Amino acid sequence: MRNLNPNEVPLIDRPVSEKNLSSVGNFFGLYGGEHIAATEFVIGATLVSWGCSAKTILLGLIIGNLLAMLSFTFCCATLATSSRLTLYSYLKKILGPAAQKFYNLVWSLCSIALAGSGICVSATAIREVVGIPIQHEWYPTSITFVIIVLILGGIVTLVAANGFEACAKFASTCVPWMICVFFISAVVALPQLAQATGVEINSLSDVWAIFNANVGSGSGNPNAEPFTIFHVACFAWLCNLAWHMGCNDMGLFRFAKNYKYGYISAIGMFIGHFFAWICVAIMGAAASALLKVSLDVLDPGAVTNTVVGLTGICAVIVAGWTTANPTVYRSALSLNTLLPKLSQKQVTYIVGILMTVLACFPGMTNIGDIVRMLGWAVVGVGAMCIVEHFLFPKIGYTRFFTMYKERSVNWAAIITWAVSILFVVTMVKTGAIHSNFIFIPEYIISAVLYTVLAGFMGAKGDYSKEIAEEEKFQKELKDLVDREMEEKLKNAGPNPVLPGYVKVLSYVAYVLLAVLVVCALMTYGGSIAVPTFKTISICLTIGYFILNGTSTVIKYRSEASAIQ
């Protein structure tokens, strides 16, 4: 039996102490910040090119995002709160140490690519301000664009290097403003779209007619493939597949007090992947009509600048940061298991450098392809985790049998993963199954095949002695983690008393957001001209971030100093 010494377990592989769980507010910030983000400016615009009606788009997105929320709750959050581990540490028990390292490397590289995509999208916005031409090639054609990426990547890396709390606080500051900006952008874009297409808006039915004619029905692409409600629903479900059914958000949910925190993902799914996508689709249609060019040749910076000016530019920049921050954090957690001698902060800097280099290549803005490939690559492993955790005890199999057999590789898992990838490649190459549906049979095949192979390769064995030793070890490890956290809290100072003006700063910041919404509605009604609104909105935006940002920094520094 392996040497069971809790003190020798690396920090990255230790469960989170029950005394270190996080508040609901942090999860609202994280899931709002990450999923009301840069991806929405790219994916939302694609709705205009789908060959389906507006009704199909709306219903499909509702169904797909509901399924995603339930997957976050009953797959990822349930698994995370029962183990208090990251997926990358949990996999060591299932895949074996050698196979786990390979998976962690694959996921880390994929996450770096995704974070790089978010930064690249942000850079397209600044490109619009400084007058750099749209980067049509997959490689950069402007040194200024590269410099912009280096600056943005540096900011994201510094935030992510400060850990979970820093990412959450940063997102919490940005989320209210991001929601507001998506809303006002659609409100201001509608009359511009109506004017550009020669239609008058006199009622809600007119708004629906404009939406249906210029956003739905493949209006942005006359050769669009007809999509059904199932295509749309599965697309929305697929977009976060790697994080919910692939279980990669265990790194965040291990801090949740219970699995019900998974329902908080709804703020990301329905505000980010429903409300924001629809708003961006309206913006995209308006920008295309106003500029009289195809949406295919416009990047997010051009779209948002055309409709709402500098406020839209800021939205793309901030959205890129809120996408990249938690992604870099996850990637560093994964890579840290391969580089245990380095601290998480040091690994984060390595990830940040790689992310920034990738972001210099404009081809990284093809985020839809990246997200799809991410899901396909890891969903098979997620299926194995779910099966081993939930199904094995019910059918008489032993959970973590690979660890008890002291194997470095779980060949049942490796074969299953290889078959799942081969299945995806075959379906993509042959087109036998639409790309939006491939993950469903892939998940089923992975779950069934792994259950069968695991039964032949040791899961049916008797490991009573090993299980007893493991339970004793886990209790000792939990006690060690709790003692260390108690000592840390004991040495912490008293809860800081914040100056009264800190709350005032936040309240005034939210008043500015309310004023921004009112001005947008007045612009929609014709009381404020669009150019005037663009000026007002950027002034209110700057005011919001100065006030709420200052308040957040003061709170974060006070909390951090109290536990040092």
C-alpha cells in the first residue's frame, strides 16, 4: 500500500478546508464575469448567420442554457463539494498519476488558448481606438496590435496570480456594468437598425419584426444551414461542456458551501449566454446595416464602436479580462500539478506569458471553434468521473480502484478517452452527425465503455483494507488542513472596519449605472441623439469604474491584510 503521510501531500492536492469556503457573492461575480464576457461578442454575432427564426433562437437558447445550469449543479458542483478537490487532483485517483499528468497538460494548453482568445478579442477593441486596420490574417500585421496584447495580458496575469479571491473581486466589480452595457447597447442599436433598414418602430410587434428579419432567419448569411430548436439548444449546452459535464469547474466549486451553488451558474447562462448573445446579435445586425458591410468582416471592436462608441470598446476590453482571469487561474491549477516545486503564483506567470504570446495571433478570435474543441477533448474524461463517482458504488464497483491497485495508468480510462476522441474525429470528418450534437453520443459512449472496461480491469475487486486505510488517511488530511487554516485565522487580525465612504462610493457608482440606463431609453425614444449618448455613456462608465473600483480595491486590501 502507498505511504499515507498527510504532511507529504502537496498543497495543490489537498482538499479545501471547510473553514475556507467562499460566499455566494463571489460565485455571482465569477459566473457573471466569466460568462458575460468576451466570448459573447463573438458568439452572439453568429446568431445573425444562423438559418432559423427568432423564435427558434430564443427557445433553443432557453432550453440549452437550462441544461447547462443543471449540468453545473448536479455534475460539477456536486462532485466538487463532496471531494473539495480540483479536477486535476481528483483525476490522480481515477486515471493514475501518469495519465493524470497527461490530461492536465492537455487541459492546461487548451485553457491557455481560450484565455488567449479572450485577450485577443479585447485587443480588437483597442485596435479600433488607435486606428489599426482589422487583423484579417491569422498572424499579426501590426506591431502596435502586439504591444496592446502584451499590456492586456500583463494585467490579466497579475490579477489571476493573486488567486481565487482576486479573480472573484475583479469580476464582481465588472459584472453589474457589463450587464448594463449589453442592455443599453441593444436599446440604442434598435433604432439605428430600424433607420438603416428603413423600418419604423411604433410598437413591440415592430421590434419583433425587426429582430426576426435582421437577426433571425439567417439574415446575415443567405446560404445559412437551416437550424432547428435542437441545433440551437445543443449549441448553448455545448458552449460550457468542458466546465460542467467535463467537471473542470471543480476548481471553483470546491470553495462552495454546498452543491446548490451550482444554480448560481444561471447568472452566466441566462444573462451571459442568452441575454447578452441576443443583445450582441442586435448590435451586430445594426453595425452591419450602418456600415453596409457583411458582419463576417467586422470584429467586435468595429461592431461595438459603431453602435455605442467608446463604451462599447471598454465593454470588449473588460469582457476579455473577465474571460481570461478565471481561465488562467484554472490553467495554473492544472499545470501546478506538473510543476509541484513551483508556487501557484509562479505557475500563473508562466501561463500568463504563454497566453499573451498566443493572443498576439488574431486567428485566436475564432473562439467558437476553440470552445467546441475544448468540450470534445475533455468530455470523455468528465463522463468517466461522473460514472466512477455516482454509478460505481450503486453497481458494486469500487471507486478509485486504480489508486488502490497502485497503478500509474488506468488503461480502461485511456482506452475510453482514445475511443471518444476517435469518434469525434470520425464524425467531424464524415459529417455523419452535426457538430452541435456530437458531444451527446460521445458522452454516452464514454460512460458505457468505461463502465464495461473498468469491470474487467479491477473495479469489481475487493479493496476493503485499502478503503479503510484511505478513509483514515483522508480524515488525518482533513484534520491537518483544518488545523493549518485555524492557525492562519488565529494569526489574522480583527475584521477590518472600513471607512464609511467606501459604501458611499459603491452606491454612487450604481446610481451612475441607473442614469446610464435612463439615457439609453431616452436615446431609444429620440430625446437624446446617438452621438450625444456615446459621450454621456463613456463619462458615466469612467465614473463607475473609478468609484466602484476604488471601493473594491480598499475592501480587498483590507481583507487581505487581515489574514496575512
